[in-house]
Amino acid sequence: MFGLGMQEVLVIALIVLLLFGGKKIPELMKGLGKGVKSFKDGMKEISEDGTDKKSDE
């Protein structure tokens, strides 16, 4: 995973937990999930637009 070992991932998770607290993390993950879904939808629209243009030519 991005060239990170298990120890590095645990340290990053601990820092995030200390910075944001346990109550805030679910909200952050929900927002991150919505952002990823929006990005995927946008990429899907772009690829569909590209295939539509090719079929019209």
C-alpha cells in the first residue's frame, strides 16, 4: 500500500486519532467516501462522453 509498512500505517492512524478524536473519524470517513463516489461518477461521465463522441464520427 503506497510503499508503507504496517508500522507506518499504525503510526499514521494513531496521529489521526489523536488529532481528530474518536467521534470525528466516522464523519471524516463518510465525507471521504462521498468524495470518492463523486470522483468516480465524474470519471464515468467523462469516459461516456468520450465514447459517445467516437461513435458519432
